[in-house]
Amino acid sequence: MRSIFLAAVRMYVVFVAAAGYLFGQVFFGRFTFVATLIGVSGVLAGVLPQSTGQGGKHRFVRGLTLASCAAGLVGVGLDAYQYYTTLHAPGNSYPWFLVGLFALGLCAIAAAITRK
């Protein structure tokens, strides 16, 4: 059951990162470093395998996954900060219903990696 949940979380994280952040930049023609950071780190965190071994390669993959999750969370924080400090339009709210689940997904991936 836990592996099915984690697979669904990984698919959601990859979908939001690829479709929302990476393809969204191409579609709207507005490129930002923060959105690229979130997109690339989200795709990496969702695609990298869950390494269960103890060798050097497994430690590297685990470290890269944890770094990708951390970079994605920092990027979400920077994106929210930029949104709330520069876009002052009434009724214009940050999409926390999508980005919040994305951030929780990154946390779930990081937690699953550290438990092994």
C-alpha cells in the first residue's frame, strides 16, 4: 500500500513539475529561474529511483534525490514570496491547492528516501 501511495505521489510531482512549471514557461513565453529550478528538481525527485542499497552509487542517488526535494521546496518558497510581493491584484491568489500538494509530495519523497 505504501509503495502504491509513493508511486502516485511521484507521478503527481512529475506531472506538476513538467506540465505546470516547465511546459507552462514555454506555453506562456515567460521564463524564470525559479520556475525552472522547481520544474527540474521536481522531475528529478519524481524520476530518480528509490535506492535501497548501501554502496556509493546508492548514496549518491539518495543524496541527489534529497537535494532535488530541498531545491524544489526552496523554489516553491521563492515563487510564493515573489508572487505575494510583486503581484498586487485583488482576488488574485496563489494556487496553493496545486503547489501545496506538490510541496507535500516532495516532502513525502524525501521522507521515504530517509527511512531506508
